[in-house]
Amino acid sequence: MSSPSKKEHILIVDDSVSMLEVLKRNLTSQGYKIFTAPGVTEAIEVLGGTQIDLVITDLKMPKISGFDLVRHIRENFKSTEVIMITGYPSIEGAVEAVKTGAEEFLAKPFTDTELLSAVQRVLDKVRIRRSGRTTSDQIAPMHKGLIGTSNAMCKIFVAITKAATTSATVLISGESGVGKELAARAIHYGSARSSAPFVPVNCGGIPEGLLESELFGHVKGAFTGAIESRAGLFHAADGGTIFLDEISDMSLAMQVKLLRVLQDKEVCMVGSNRTRKVNVKILAATNKDLHGLVKKEFFREDLFYRLNVITIVIPPLRERGDDILLLANNFLTNFAAELGKPSPRFSDEALQSLRSYNWPGNVRELENVIQRLVVMTDGDLIDVSDLPLLMRFSVLRETGFTRTLAEVEREYISNVLASIGGNKTRAAEILGIDRKTLREKLKKAK
């Protein structure tokens, strides 16, 4: 049920004083702010002076009916929803109520549970619709590039602000695609080092034999091909911040050398016996359970504790509620501007689908989906039918058990690949398998 802190405004319209009192008591107990009116004329006065989220109105009332009130609301208060109630239920009445503009139709007598469930369903739609709309006057809230108003993200913003005030090492963890590098950049640009370099390093993307040279530099003649001395990325980040992404992919041998840098604050170039002091804030990130890797002896325990001074865990997108809609509209506006075309809008049903999807690829997947929608949509409305297949309702998928496990797996892999632009490395991360296994599964699917 609704949280008492939200205080959505509900107007109850009924010519029965006892019904008004019962409904008001039940809804007030759920934390809603309740207004009442004994007729349509009084209801219109309330609507004219107060922002009402939901109107619950009786159908049959003296002088002016509930149908007329619904029509008035639909044509004058687009953001207000309606539930119609009546003691004279009929299929024709329900159809007429919905056609007129009511979102729900309840027949008396109804239980408290039926009432509260209907109210919650309608207010959920109101909230999703409002969260899913942005205008030039309503910009999605940002924190140094990170977007969100959910409780989970507000806690992350506080943690980032605190992490920016210290030179301590920060370990950022979270699933692939949640925005770990954005969080790292927010820490750097919110710190006293903001005018110095921010140097990102993908530890998993640099071959093992080159990583030491890339990080610490090398002197001329240190190895075949070293025709001149070259400073490393730690030197480049001196005075600023180095971000070691996918730190869990670093070999045990390299972990020993990184540990020495953390302990002594100095680096030694490959092929040299001389060390050089560096003033670098170290941020590390991983999408794996480092503590679990320590137990399996795949990651050094001493390095783990050196890195894990301050920990920030970025929540997956599926746990961020209406942030999904803020992000979707932000991407929608940005991609439309890049293409020089008017920004389309989402239908209520499309917003509901985006909100309820699980997003295994997180923010990165959402961004790719929205980019594809902007490119492929010709009209000014994005509906459910425009969304990827996995986000649409399917009778076979939702209720049937006629497909083999291999068919279900093949469809899921295909949808994951489509959601991230065919990037097999990212797909393997999302699926929790290695690239070799993914290649084998794709080969079998052909």
C-alpha cells in the first residue's frame, strides 16, 4: 500500500454521507490526503483550487451524474485519474465509465481490499506517467552526471560526496552496466583533485604482458620493442585520480606490484631499479565478489583490504524504481538532439513496460534500447509495440510451457545481445559466462 509520507490527494464524491465517511476513514488510514464533496458542483470547486491525484466518484447522484464529472475531469484535469463506484452495477455501465475516462469501475458493495487495491493501481499509473515525463522546465535530477531520485541512489550520492573529501582508496562494486565509472568520475570531480587528470584503466582489456608497462611505464630497452622510455598511467595521473576498472581481472603477480604502490606511494618503471613517488588517489571497481575471490585465493587478501577502505555498492537498475523513467527520458532527449529530430514521447503503456522490465544489462542496456528506439521510431509516440520483444507481453512466453530449454536460452541470449548492440563481451558478463561458452552457444543456435 501507499506510504503515509507520500500524501497523494484523493477527492471522494458521493451524495451518501455514510459512504463518504467510510471511504475517507479507510483511505486516511493509508496515509492519503482526503477531500470530500457531496455532489459534482462541490467537486468541481475542490478540483479548481487543489491539485487532486485521484477522484473516486459515485455514478448516480442528484442533478449531475458521475459520468458528467468524469468528462469534466478528462477535459480539464489531464493529470487526474478517476475511479467510478456504483450500487447499480452493469456491464454497460462499466463499459461506459471506461469509455468516458474512468480508470477503474467498482461495484458496491466492495471490500476494503478491493478499494485499496484499485486505488493503488491507479495511483501507480499516475506516478509512472508523471515520472516518465520531462519538459524543458523539468530536467532529470543529476549528481555530477549520475541521474536518480530513488532512496538507493540518494544514499550513493551521499557516499560519493564523503569519498570525495578524503584521499582514501575507494572500491566501487556493482553489476555490469550500473555506472561504476560515472561514480568514479563523480568522486574525482567532486574532490580537491578535480583540476588534475582522471585516468581510467580497463584492467581486463589490457593483455597481461602489457599491463605492468601500461601502469608503471618502462625504460628504453626494457623489452623487445621498447625503443624509447615511456611514462606509465600512474605517472599520467600524478596529482589526480587513477580508476582501475575490473580490478578482479588482474593477475596475482600484478596484484603484488599494485600492492607495493598502495603501500609505498611510489612506482618503478619496467627495466629500472629506481622508484618515483606519485601522488595519486586510487579508485577501483569490480562487478565480481572480491571477498569470494579472496576465499578461493584468486585475489590477494592484503590487496583486498588495501582497496576496501571505502566501499560504494551501486544498485542494479531494477532496484531503482522510477529512476528508470528519468533515465529513459534523459536518453530520449539527448539522442533525439544528436539526430536533430523532435523528441518522441512514451505512451503510458510503454512507460509501464520499461518500469517493470528486469534490465539485466542495467543502465547501459537501457541507454542502448532508447538509442535504438529514437533511431527507428518515425512518429512522435513510442508505444509498447516499438519496444524489444522481450519487453512485450507474449501468451506463449507468459503462460505456455511448450518450448524446450534450448529455445528459451537461445531467445534470452538473442535479446541480451540485441539490448547491448551485439557486444559479446558485455553479453557474456550479463549472462555470467565466458566468451568461449557464449561463442559455443551461438554456434549451436545457428
